[in-house]
Amino acid sequence: MAREPASDRLTPVLRPVRAGNGFEEALEQILQVVRLGLVPAGGRLPAERELAERMGISRVTLREVLKVLQEQGLVESRRGRYGGTFVLRPERGAGPERGAGPGGAADAAGAAGRAGAAEELRRRTASVDLEDALLFREVLETGAAGLCAARGLTEAEAARLRGALRATHDAPLDDYRRQDTLLHLTLAELSGSPSLAARYAAVRATVNALLDCIPLLVRNLEHAQHQHDALVEAVLEGDAEGAREVAREHCAGTAALLRGFLA
């Protein structure tokens, strides 16, 4: 019996991404390909051109996704006539530490760290209805953004929101997630609904407990910052629909990352 082409096996996973979250959703899809074994260890992913076309992203974005996967020790790039991007066996994965040679102590520590992080993420999600939490977060975030824009902010409130946004830009990497959380909590608090703010704080705590198991990806943070800027701008301009749409895309990006690392 003829063997099914690799590209056909990937059809259920690889699909055009939605506008606004190309990096996150492409990462989610390729993580699923790797972790579902659709391309086995030692196998080669489709060519960059094919992957980019199937997901509707630029090759620049695709290369950023593949770079993250290489840093996580999931794939390896090889040059030459028989080159391409190959899926690594778990024990061969190079750790996220830069400059460490393969097979060294840093590689072993990195692999152990990644395995421990993945196991911790699975352990935490075992007691959480992930899809419900992500959906509830999206409802609250889009609602808060729309309410802030529709009601209009006072000068003091607008200054507070700008300050929270500026703090995310100025935050060092190890403090970024906290400042990101504070920005979104500020929006919830400025919505005018104490109940909404309280419930957002609760669901955000649940989501953060899961995000803490995922490495901070610089490309993802850069994209998130662009969305933060657009969100605050829409709120300050009184564009309720625009604010809701940016918030919805932002939440979708977080959801894609979590699903990808859990695949």
C-alpha cells in the first residue's frame, strides 16, 4: 500500500492563520505537528515555502517560529542539498542556553528543565478547565476594553492607563509578565464595573499560573506590545469596537501559545 504523503497527514493541523496572530498561531500549529508525531523524530518538515503558503504567513515569520523551536530543542536546521528542518528526538534536544555544545551538561540540564516545565504545565491544567478559563478571559477582556472606550476616561484615568502601558515597555524581561498583568488589570478596573474587575483578577491569576510554565518568547512579547499600543490607543480614542477587536486578538494569541505547548 502506498505511503501517505507527509503533507497530507499535516492537512488537519496546518491551515491559514487568522490575521493579527500569525506568529503565535503558526507556532501552535507546528508544535502540534511535532508533538503529535505527524512528522516523526528524524523526519523533515515541509519546505519553508510550503509551510508559509499553507499557513498564510511570510517566510520571515516562519523562520522566527522555527528559531523558537530550535531554541527549545524540538527541531534542527541542516544546510546543503539534503538540508531542511528536521524534528529532533527528545534526548537530542539542545537546551535554551545559548552557546552550549551538544551533549554537554548544559544540554542535559536544558532538556530536563523543558521536560519538567511541560510536566508542570500538564499538572496545573489537570485541575483547570482551560478552554473555559480562556473563553472567560476573552469575554472579560473584550468587555472591559469596550466599556473603557465607550464611557470615556477622565484625564487622570487616561494618565493611569498610559502609565501602565509605559511600564510594560520599560519592564526588564523578568518583570514583563507582571507589568503585562497590571496593564490588563488597569483596564478592567477602569471599566467602571468592580464585579468585572474582580472576576478578571481571578481568571488572570489562573491563566498566569499556566503562563509561568512557558518560556518568555521575545518575538511573542514584541507582538503583544504592538497589540497593547493599539488597544490603549483605541480606548483613548473612544473606539469601542476597535478596542474589543484588539483585545480579542490579544487573547487569541495567548490561547494559541498555551494550546501549542500543551499539544
